[in-house]
Amino acid sequence: MAEKENQQYKWRQRKKRNHLLTAWIIGVIIVAAAVTFVINGTKNGNPLNVAKRYVEDVIGVKDYQVQTGARSLNNDNQFVQEYQFTYTADGKEVTKTINMLQQSEKRYGLFEQWGIDGAAAEKTADLEIIAPAGSQVLVNGVAPDSSQIKEDENLSPGAVCYALTGVKAQDSKIQVNGLPFDSYEAALDTSAGVVDVRDQLVVGENAQTQMTELAKTMINELFTAAMQEKGASSLSSLFAQAANKDNLYKAIHDNMFQNGNLKVKSITFSEFKPTFGDVYYPGKGEDSYIGMEMTISYKCAYEPADDAEAETETETESETETESEQAAKDTAHSAVKEAKFYFKYVDGNCTVTTVEVPNAI
């Protein structure tokens, strides 16, 4: 009897444990299902996370920076959230705008959902672009043609206006090339309506070197011609557009001669240091160009002619000079000078229109 009661007790305990195990398993299944339900429901509930997955899985970029833009309502009263992703592709920095659209239907009727706003990606805009005349303009890699040039009587002759239609409202790029500027590339803000890139352009190192070398060549040529009394007409084509070349040559020549005699044996120029002014454009009625002013300082040193030097020497000074005396003498025959040059760029070609060079002596 006792043995039978013991077996029944064990059976009841085993059945109880089985019930508890079954309940625990059912509980785990319910919790897992609930977690899965929530995870699936909220997977697309954060617009930033959805945008990041798109950049990583579709575009294939893992290393990026993201900036949160504006949130707005579209015509269907749905929220649109803007994000800008910046990353490097093919060695260039790329900024891509991604608009996330809040979906009209909730997942499982409970959870907000966000997806890529395909309508925003397809939007286009009409846009006017103002750029320096003669420069190459590329919008999304395509150059506007002459039929897209807009006549504007209020626009400087040194600029051109392109009226473009159907420009992608998002992720459009503009590139401007041509001397005297560095190549310029930037995202295109189509919401502005009119984009004037002239103030964004920077005079490039190549153009600065070109203008500096022109100035150095012209200074040397001017003084060489004056010393040899070749006349202003002998000056090269670099002076062809310089309206003041005749007067300039005469002033330099007269300064270097006295009673028909040349006052110097030789003259040298060194230590050129240019300073560039702002870019300027022509006024109404002028030809189209891009203007640039440059001030250039340099050291001018000359050796006096024998006759000129003899007039200043005494019998004592004709004796052997000390090093300090020679240095003082050399200093007296050298000075830092400053010249001004005015340049015009037309279709990338540089000419000098005005030259202001001081006397050497």
C-alpha cells in the first residue's frame, strides 16, 4: 500500500514538472514572438536608420558622415525628413541628399514606417547660373549650350547667364573651369533660383605664376630697351595692349640718361613679391573680360657708369675701399621698388592693359 502511494506521488510530481516546463516553453515562445513582432514593427520606424541602411546596402558606402536636415510636410500631409550623407567616392568628396518619407500606413496598424522618398529624387527645378564669360560651366557633367544663354542688359559684359530647365533638385553639382581661376566644384542649391558663382571663384596658382612671370619679363625688357635706346616701338607683343607704353618708355629712358650719356653700366632686378587685388569685371559698353590688378615689389640694383661714378668720388675715396664702405656704396645703388600691372583675361588668354613701373635711379 505504501509503495503504491509512493508511485502515485512521483507520477503527480512528474506531471506537475511537465506542466511547468510546457508553460515555460509557451511563455518563451510568446515572449520571442512579441520581441520579433516589435523588432519587425519598428525596423523601419526610425528614418535615420532606414537612410543609413540605404547608403550602406544600396550605395555600398560604409564610411560616411551624416547631417540631419529639415523636416517638412508634403502635399499629402506626410512628413519628409532630409539627411545629407558625405563620403568619398573615386577620390572625390560626395554629398548626397536623401529624403525619407513617412508612410501613410502603419505596420501592423501600430508602428510608424519610413521609406525613401522616390518622388523627391525625381523632382527637377528651373535655375539661372551666372558665371564669368569665357569659363567652362558644367552642371552634372554637362555644359550648357548657346541656346541656353539668357540676355540680361543689367549683367556685366564679363559675365554670362545660363537659363536651365529640368535640373535635378537633389544632388546636382556645378563645376567651373578656366583661367584665372582654380577649378571650382560644389553642390548646386536649386532652391535659390539664381546661382552666381563669381564670388566663389579663387584666382589659381597657375594664373598667379603666369602674371608674375609676365611682369618680370616686361620690367626687364623695358629697361633693356631704354638702355639701348631702341624706342617704344621695339617693345614686344607683351606691351601691345598697354596704352601707356610710349610715355612709360620715355620716362624710364630719360631717367637713365643725362646729357645724352647713359648713367648706369648695368641694372638688375630680383626678389619679386607679387600681391594680387580683387577680380573685377567691365562696365556697360565695354568688351567682355575678367580683370585683375597686381602690385609687385622687387629689388632694383644698378652699377653707375664710370663717368657718373667718377663725379662723386674724391681722391680719398679712390683709394682701396673697406668691405663696409663697399657695402654702403652698393646699398646706395639699390632700392626696393613697386610696380603695378593690370591684366585682362579673355577666353583664358592673358594680356596686360596698363603698366606702372617706377624709375630705377
